[in-house]
Amino acid sequence: MDGRKRKGKFRNSLRRMAMECLCSGEQLKASDETMRSSDSTITKDFSASGYSSRNGEIEQYLDNGNIEEAELSLREGICLNYEEARALLGRLEYQRGHVEAALRVFDGIDISALVPKMKISIARKTDRRKTHSQWDSPPMPLHAVSLLMEAIYLKARALHDLGKDKAAQECRMILDIVEAAVPEGLPAGFGKGCKLNEIICKAVELLPELWKSGGFSLETISSYRRSLLNNWNLDGETIARIQKKFAVFLLYSGCEARPPNLHSQLDGSFVPRNNIEEAILLLMILLRKSNLKRIEQDPSVMHHLTFALSMSGQLIPLAGQFEELLPGVLDKKEWLYSVALCYLAEEDDLSALNLLKIILKSGEDSVQLIELLLASKACIEMSIHTEGAFYARRAIANMQGGCKPMAGLANLLLGVALSNQARSAISDTDRASWQCEALEALGNAEKNIHGKDSRALYSLSLENAVQRKLELAAFYAKRLVKLEAGSELRSWLLLARILSAQKLFADAETVVDAALDQTGKWCQGDLLRTKARIQAAQGQFREAVETYTQLLAIIQLRTKSLTAGVCLPKGNKDDKGLETETWYDLALLYLGMAQWRDAEVCVLKIRSISPYSALAWHATGKIYEAKGLRKEALGAFFRALDLDPKHVPSLISTATVLQQLGDRPLPSIRCFLTDALQLDRTNHVAWFNLGLLYKEEGGRSAAEAAECFQAAAFLKETAPSEPFR
């Protein structure tokens, strides 16, 4: 019984397919209605043509694999020619799942011989400007073109299903035929009432996928562009589907193609220069269509656009795209979080923090750990250290024994916030408490991350160095350099500074030399300056001058290269600031060698670079002081403080000269030193001069003087060649 039903279904489907081949558009529509209303009429019509009497015979031939007999029966019964009959039989075989048999049928069709007729027929169909007479009819009916086009399409599908080559070449033939027949593209409504337009649209969408599955990346990109730039009469959803697939392929395929050659673009129009730009353009078009509700909303489009814009560093435009999204595309929390990330990456910490605070208002800290950590980081970047520590503590309190790396990061942020908070503490009690807590938090961070996070090791080493726990600082710094395999400049510098604080100058210089060997010429500025200061600390003034000269030569070459338009990697500092500091160091170095003329030349160089630099006026004051011109020196130091009230060397020098002049009360002089110590608690020169003031006051100040001298001695003994931070 089931077999009879299946056989009946096959007969009906065979009748319908035969009718599609024989009928034009209007006839097909009418025959559809006829099939729904009366099956007997169809049987009668097909019996008249001889088809009904041969239906069982054709089915039997196909079941027995005798394709030639089935083809002959179709041709004789329905008046199909050889190619049309094989196209119909091939479709029947493919729909029955007999892919190999269908491919054998399609191989028997000589498409190349029929291509000229197919082109002419399509061109005549699309040419509406002329009225063709019955004597000027196309060489092939459109339903026959449709049948043969479908045969090409199904042959491509069959080749792909069997894993054989040339599937893409077969499918491309459809597009080549249409483009040759209608170079300006298919008109709207072309093929209405027949399957030709549907087959062309399917081929347009299939071709890139065939190239992709074959591993032909450049051909895939070319076929995607061909699908989108030419007019194939595609509907909006199909175009959107192709655009999304193309954008995804451009982003993740790993193949860099040439930019599209858009001859049709108007002057001044945007033309993508690389894969990422082309993908961004496609995704933004899709997003705009979605916002205008021309296509269905697809959140994955925004996800791909986020990746593309992030990779290209265009995060402010990405934030703008998020802000243009219609409500409902993304969850509100996800939207706020994504925009905050954009602002954080562009160092707009205030905007990011405001968005994160909106998320954190819900008070669900246990599910908002990442937001808490980001808020803490943003506060630290803006030097709001108290609030940064507050968010880090909230995150730690809600870890509940969860992810150890995240707990390590929370402790790291807490430690950095407390360390920075201690630097600006007013009372010694608060400073000591925060420094102790900072070390504890950084130690917890290192334990949670098992010593595999360079940020934790760097912060832990730096904090120990600042607190003059040099053995531990050197231990962590060496682990840090080993972990990073010497790839980070700041780690080499920290280790060299710690060794110089331990008075291991030879080892410190060796470390700097090793770093110089692994660093490119253009990025050696900070290393050379550190090396020169280490040499100066050992009394090797001539060697230090040579190192500074080498540094200035590199800065000059960088400046000339940038002026010539050569793109160079940028170091930790801008060249202008580094050059100013180098001339300042040289001026002080020449003063130590009693070469006043050379020192004055260095000051002139500083002023030519930065006319309003406090360094130039401080160096000028030191020259006057060395010459015994104390009032002129005092005037220069005051000028330096006018330009930079927080310049610690100028504060100390001002206090020193005022004390030597003796025309100011000691408490007013002491204010300069206490201000300097408020900015730099580890400056041994400030402590020593403060001790001298207390000593001069006498009486009860003797104890304070002794403490200042003791602090100065300890700090001088452990002072690095340059500040740790």
C-alpha cells in the first residue's frame, strides 16, 4: 500500500515537472490551479500527449538505471528535445537522492553548444525597448532556458555533494551567461512566472560558498563582490545574507585581498583599502538596514562589527554605532558594558566610569565582578585612588572562592590603588598603613596568579623597591625579566634601578647593556639615559657624556626621519621631553666637572626646545650658585617654581640658597622642604637640608634633626641612580 502511495506521489511530481518544462509563465500559473482542482483533467491532457501512458514505463526505466530509455520515452511522449529531456531526468534523479546518476545525466548535455542560444533568448526577454515580430522570436523558449539553467545549477550542486572539483566553475557559467546577455544587469521583475530568476539568484548565492569550500580564498572574495556589485534582481533578505557572509569571511579567513576596483564610485566616495575596512562597511550597511527595519534584527552583526572596529582601533566610532542601535537589539547591561569598554580603550576614563556606575547601581556585585574591576581601573587611571580601592574591595568581597586569576587581578588593582594613595598621604600613620596593605594585596595577587602575570610581578617589585626592601624587589624583578624573556623595556629599567640602589653599579650597567642588545635603535632612549646616570653615579663623567651624546644623536635622527615622513615606533616618552631632560642632565654633569661654559650651552639648548621649561631655569640657578651668585641663583629658582610649582629640585635649591643668604625666617624656608618631601618622600637631599634647619633652630628641634639625618642617611644609602617610578 505504501509503495503505491509513493509511486503515486512520484507520478504527480513527474507530471508537474513536465508541465513546468512545457508551459510558459501564464500557462504554468493556470496549470497550477488546474492541478489543485481536478487531477482527472491533467491525466486526460497528458494522455493526449502520450505522457500518461508512458509514466510507469519511465519510472521503471529510472529504477533499472536505464537513463537512455527513459530519455527516449520522455522525448517521444512529451515532444522534448534531447537536452531538455536530460535536464528534466537529471532533476528527477537529483531530487530522488541519486546524485551520481543525476551527474551522469547532466554530463550528457552539451551546454557549450546551447550557450549562444540561451544568451540571445535572455537578451530578447529583457529587451523591452523593441517590439519583436513573430518572425523575430528567440531561438529558445524561456522555459527551456530555465530548464537548462537549472541543469547547470544542479550539476554544480551534485559535483559539490560528491566532493569533486569544478563545482564552482559550473555554477559560474550561469552568471557568465546572464552577464554576457544582459551586461547592465537584470531588470526588476525579470523571469516573473518562471523559475529562471529563482535559479539565477540561487546560483549567485551558491557560487562564493563553492569557492570557499574548495579553499579558493581570492576567488571567494571576487565572487562575493560580483554578487553584490552587479544587478542580479536579488531580494533584500538575500542581499543581506550575502553581505553578512562576505563580511565574516573577510574578517576571519586570514586572506588579504586587493581592494575592490570600484569604477562606478563617484569621486570622493569611500573605497575600502583592506579586508577589515570592507567588512566594516558591509556590517555598517547591514546595521543601518536593521535600524531602518528593512531586514530582521541580527545581534551577531553588532558582534562582528565590534570585533572589526576593535581590531582597527576605531573604538570611538564603535561607541557611536552602539549608541545608534535601536532599543531591544542588545540587553541594556550589555549595551552599557560595551560602550564603556570603547571609552576605556580610548582612555576616556570618565565617560567609561559613568556608564559603569549605572550598571553597578543595581548592587548585584556577585554577578558584576568585571564591571567592578573596570571601574577600579578607570579610577586608578584618573588618580581617584580612594574610589579605585573601594571598587577593588567590593570585587574581592564577592569573589566567594571563585576564579583565582580574577581574584589576583582584583588584589593587583587594590595594591596599585593603595600604593598610589600612600604617595599622597598627609599623615605618616596613613602612609605606613596603606603601604603595608598595598604589599599584602600585591602579594595575594602574585599568589593567586602563581607568578605568571607580569603586571603583578612588576607592581610587587616596584612597591618593595619604593619601600627600600631591595632584596625582595630584585628577586621579583629578576623573575619578571625571566617571565617576559626580556621583551619589556620597563622591566629591564626597573631591575637596573634596583641594582643601582644596591650600589651594584657594574651589574646594573651589565643589565642595561643586555637590554640594549635586545632593543631596536629607535627605542634605546630611556636605556641610554639610565646607563649615563649609572656611569655618573660611579664618577665616570667622561663615559656618561659619551652616552648622553649617543642618546642625543638617536633623538636627532628620529626627529629628521619623522620630518621626512618616515613612520617610526614611538618610545615611552616623546622625543621633545627626552631631549630636554638629556640636556638638563648634561648641564648638571658639566657643572660637576666645573665646565661652566658647556653647562651654559646645554641650558641654551633646553630653552631652544622648550622656552618655558622649569629645567632650564633650575640649571641656570645651579650655574649661578656654582659661581657664587646666590641672589641671581635664587631669582632663577623662583622663575623655575613659577613655571612648575611642583618641581622638587627647585624647591630644595630655593630652600638651600635662602638658608645660605639668611634673610628669611627658618619656618618659611622649612616650608619649601616640607613641600618637596610631600611630593617625594624618598628624597635624601630634602631630608638632609631639613635636618640642617632643625639643627640650626637648636633646642627641642635637635631630636627632629637627628631623625631627618637618619632618614637622609638611609635613603642616600639605598638611593637609585634615577627614581624607581
